[in-house]
Amino acid sequence: MKKTVLIMMVLLLTICSVCLPPCGCGQEDNAYASAYIEKAEKIMDEVIEYISTHPIKSDSSEHSFKFQDMRSRLDKDDAKLYDTLLKAARSFKNVSVTCTVSSMEAVSNALYIDHPEIETYFKMLETDTQEDSEVKYSSCIFLPDARYARDSEDIGAVRQQVKALEVVAKYVAGRLPKNFSVIDKYRALACYICLNTKYVHIRGEMPAYAVNAFGAVMNGYSICQGYAIGFEYLCRMANLDCRRVRNAYTDDNMHFWDEVTLDSGSYYIDVTWCDGRGDYSEEDWFKWFMFCAEEQHVADDGSKTTGIPLE
């Protein structure tokens, strides 16, 4: 079964590569994505084997991923700006706009939540301050696996790396056995992130991939923001309900985790702290897997978990 899924993923990548504009490096890009799929295959083999012999029984039904539609929460002008940026990002074309800082922050946040893959290669940078507190912004299209967000002249390579992220994430999600309980499906995806990713301890400019899905799902270096977004992205591909959560503290103590849904209510999963607790087979790992809101996890939007503690 797993070999069939692997072959299908490689075929999908080949088909998608044909559909994209030529960049002179199609076969290299296929090898680029295939190497990540090969790594993902080994990780999922280990995870599935372990969970199959150490299952967590659950009578919960699956709750489908809920698209948050952050655009609908914006005012008319910001929604128009959202559409402009979305069109530019999807077409891999640069764009310049003028707006307030608060508008750009609100629109960028909404865009990245609705379309997390865009954050891996597209961002708006301040270029000039205008009158009336408005700022001019210009887009930066960068390679997802680049250490820093710098304009890339090879848009074909950017496209292929973005497609590779999707293919690898779909491969990981597609490996989840149908007979796994819902909890074990979440657990398998969390284990994948833990086994694939190392926490980045760095001073100075943070690598771009460390704060989005690419770092956690693909190249294996991330901080809490990337852990949470990467896990959310895998859940999206597996059609399991999940949303990233940010804490209510200052930027100096910023932290991200995820909220998921079972029949008994909502629960938190902090994949970063799970990874920091050691091996997924150890009891400490489970302290931050399917837990209820507590003083170290206070959401910035005031929301709280609704589930009862699981035994």
C-alpha cells in the first residue's frame, strides 16, 4: 500500500511539473521533491509501525478541517487588498501597494492563515513611508528553502518548491491508516513533525522557513510558529480539524500551538513542547498532546478548550 501511495505522489509531481511554465530544471525539481518523499516514507514507516502496536483507542468521529475564511472578517478596503495580494502570490508576480501598517498586518495575517503555502515564498516588505501614515510595500518572492527571504530570479524553482511542499504533505497525510483512531491520526502527524524537525536556536535574523510550514514539513528546521503551522498544514491535507493558536503574551514570549477537535470537545496539541520532551514513546511526550487549556497556554483571542481531560 505504502509503495503504491509513493508511486502516485511521484506521478502527481511529474504531471504538475508538466503543467507549470518551463524553468529549465524540471527533472532536478522532481529529484528535489522525491528526496523529501523518500525521507517522509522512512519516518511514516516508523511512526505507523509504532502506533499500530501501541494504539490509543478512541470512539470519536473525525471532524473535517474548517476553513477559517479570514478574508470575510476584513473590512471592504482590506478585503480588496487581500484579493490583490492573493492574485499576485498565486501568479508568482511582484506587486506594490500603499496602505497603513495596521491594514497590511491584518491582511497578511488573514492571507497566511487562509493560504499557508503562500507564506513559504511571498511576503510584503516596507519600502517607503507616505503621507497620512500610509506606507508603500513591495512584494518579495523567495525560494522556500532559502535561509532568508530575498528576491529570487528563478520563479520556476520557487513554483516547484511550493508544489513539492504540497506533494510531500499529501503523501504524509495519505499514509494515515484508515483503521487508526482519530487521536492516533493526530498523533501520527505530530510524530512526523517531531521526527522531521529540530528546533532552531539562533540569534539575529530568523530563517524564513523556520516560521512557516516549509521548515517543519520539509527541511526540518523550525521554531514554535513553524511547528504549529506545519502541523496545521498536515491536518488540512488529512482533512482533520485543526487551527493554530498564538499565546496572549508579549512578542518576547511569543508561542504557538494548535487546537484540534474530538467528539468530546476541543483540545490543544503543542508539538514544539512534545518534541522538547523527548521520544514520542515516552510518557512526558503526552503531557502536551491532547491537553486542556492551562496557565501556560492562554490564547490571544480569549478562546479556551471545551473538552474534558482525557485519561
